[in-house]
Amino acid sequence: MQLSKQGLGTIFLVLLSLVVLSIDRNAVDAETEAGETLVSSPPWMLNTDPISESGQKASVPSLAIGADGRLHTAFKQGTILSATANEAYYSYSDDGGETWIPPERIFLDPFSFVVDKVDIAVADNGDVHASWVEKNNSTLGFTLYYAIRSNGTWSDPEIIEQEDSPSVIDQPSLIISAGKVFVAWSNTSRIRFASKINNSWTAPIVIGRSELPELAVDNQGNLHLVYLESRDTLVARYSQSTDDGVTWSNDIGLSVSNLDVKDIDLALNGSEVHVVYGASLVLGGSIDPISSTPIIDPYYTRCLANCTSAASWTDGVTATTVQSGNAPADAILLVPSIEIIDQGEALIFYHGVLQENINFEQVLGVCFQPANSSSKKYNLPTSFTERMVKPQIVYSNGVMHMVYEQVRGQTASTDFQEIHYARLDVSCYDQYFPVISRDSS
């Protein structure tokens, strides 16, 4: 049988894409044994040494990049012996993620533990700002903290809000703009917001009946907020403030009624707002065979201008399902992270399970072109001896930097969790896979 040049070219492209997206485990082991910190599995570079303390429980990383290119990450870290013995930790890298300073503890309260993520932001002068929530072991009360790292030293934490049980504070989102600090968080299913301007905190205000807030600020100083509102299901919503958070626009819905949204993130590109969220179909959706829960897919929507009007969102109320595998993801998807890159493409990463590897969560991603609804897929290389979850990404000068949580062990009592780093030279123009869309009506 003879093949045409066109047929041979097609086969070559398919084989090339499989090589690029696969990992040679023996090659990685050999390089690791030779003492390399970063190992290559094109187009990925993987850090084999954890950022967090090896063999302990570290989770929920955040990631930021400064104007000088320094990478910053924060996370909670404890011991494998206790689910509540954890504190807020921080590290940074000055060599593109190849090496990181030993984790430094931001604050120690022996009578409390960190509840959720430790969110960070970097000011133009290189100062690092952090916000996190701790729960008291005795009183069960919650405290929302803020601290700043300047000249290599963390300040004493400031208290933004305290609540006694049964109120619950969690999910802080922190941003910095022109010397101003903005924080949004969830307080017993209410989104609350406060700012620090001229070294003084404003009194917290309530924005909505919601959870999982994510803040961003554009180059005009306008604040953008996405979150999940609890109705019959969780609905993705958006609001905007043009006066440093004193007032907020009427919120608008981003997801349709047949979706139950689980997690959300946003990114800005000038005046454009890009949003990714994970959601499952309320009716008619597929069921994950492992957890017996509805399969969660990543959805993407954007607004080019005048984002306080629902009509301005390009996908209207029908978001586009963006899939990272040749087949739909086959288990729960959590913690999407989004960045907008050179030509306006949306770089979206999350963790999920593909049908061919249903026993291991993987870090999956796409570079999605809204203009022609095409996407290039990425899978973080794995040996399938550990689970990789909760990726967070930043993008700079053609390179995507990522931190993620790597989990080893089979049960909660033997698991240990580490924070790892990977980077990806992003090229969205060579080969694309069609986007798999699902009916959300």
C-alpha cells in the first residue's frame, strides 16, 4: 500500500504530537539520578525537588511573578501526623523555578491552623503581600490575616476580620494596585470585601450571597470580581467596581441554569475579562464511575468591553466547554487557573482525570483560541504513581510557570503532599485539537 505525501505528512504530525505530549520515564529517572533539578520532557521542564518540605503535608499553592521576574509561591504546610498542624509558608525563585529558597514560615500561632489557601500578590517594588485564614483549635473561631514581606522580613500579621463559631471565614483573594491592597473572602456564604488605602483598613462590606471569590484589577485601577452564588445550584457571577470597592455594579450571571458550578478563576487583558469555571450538568450529565458524582467540565467565557452588561459577554449565557483530552474528562475537575497570552489566547489549566487513566488525577490544560474555537491540549507528564492537583499558573515572555500539589500514598493516613514547580514554553500555533462542546440547554 502506498501513501500520498499528504497522508505521510498527516501521520508525521500525529506521531510528533504524541511524542511531544508523552514522557519517557526512564529518561527522567536517569537525569534525576545525575543530580539535575530540572528535567526535560518537551515542551515541559519539571522540577524534581519539592518547593515545600519533603515528606510533609503541603497544599493549596498560590503563585505570583514580580516585575523583576522573581517567582513567588505560598502554601499551607503541616505534618503527616495531624490534619490541623499546619501554618502559612512562603518561598521564591530567582532562576526561573530551578531552585527555591527553603520555605519560610510567615506566621506561627500554636493554637490555630491555616484553613484554606495562602494568597499572595507582588507590588511593583517587590514587596510580597499575603492573606490567609486561621481557625482556633479551642474556640473554633476564624481570623483573616494580612502580612507583608519587605526587605526579606515578614511583618507581624494584621487582622482584617475575626468571627466566632458557627461563622466560617475562608477563601481569601488578594490583589495589589498602586499601593492599595484589596481583599475579598467568604464569610458564611457571604462575599465580603475590604481595602487598605493610606495604611488604613476599611470596614468590611458585604457584596453578595456567595462563595469562592476571585479578584483582579485592570490597568485603569478598576476591580473585577467573580464568585459563585448559591441558588438552587451554584451560579457563576461577575461584578465590577470603579471606585476602589466602595460600590459595586449589579452582578450578572455567567452560567446557565442547567449548570452547577464548582470553582472559578478570571484573568484580564486590558479591558477584556476572561473567566473559566468548572461545572457539571444538573440534568443529562455523565456520571464519574469512580466517585459516582456528575462529571465536571471546564467552561470558558469572556467579555471584550462594557462587562457590566450581560449582552457584552461573547458567549452570552452559553459558555463553551473546553476539553483537554481526546475524550471528555472522566472525573471531578477542580481548581481551574487562567492566563491570557500574547495574541489573546486563553491558557487554562486544571486537574482532572482522562478516560484512559481513570485512577490518577492529572494536571491538564488547553491553549484556547476564542476567535476560531480551537485549542491545543497539554498534559503535565506523570508516571501515574502520584496524583497531581490544584495547579496555579502565571505567564511571562512566552513561558508559563506552574506550581501544583503532588500527592503520594493511597489513604489519608499515609498520603504526603508536596508543592512542585513546572514550566512550559507555550506555543499555540503549531497543532490544534477541536474543542469538544456539550449541550448546556
